[in-house]
Amino acid sequence: MLLMIDNYDSFTYNLYQYLCELGAEVEVVRNDKISLEEITDMDPEGLSSLLGRPLH
């Protein structure tokens, strides 16, 4: 599962839709609706804030 942190960017759901069309399992969460502990508990394969270089 890929986790996208939405920083209220209009591009987020365009990228989400594209990744889903490619068969990726993606979850989008607003940056002010999730804690670091919750992110850790989700154990995503990839994490991106859509700014800069994603962690993987």
C-alpha cells in the first residue's frame, strides 16, 4: 500500500487516480488528519507528501 499525504494540493487526486489505474493500492490522508504513529502503524510500502522526493 502506498500512502499519500495530502497537503491540500489539487494535484493529489489526479496522481491518486493514475496510480490506481496502474493497479496500485493507494490511501490518501490529509496532513492534519494523521499522526506519525498512525503512519507507522499503517506500515506503507511507500510514502509521499507530493513535495520533493518520496521516501521508499
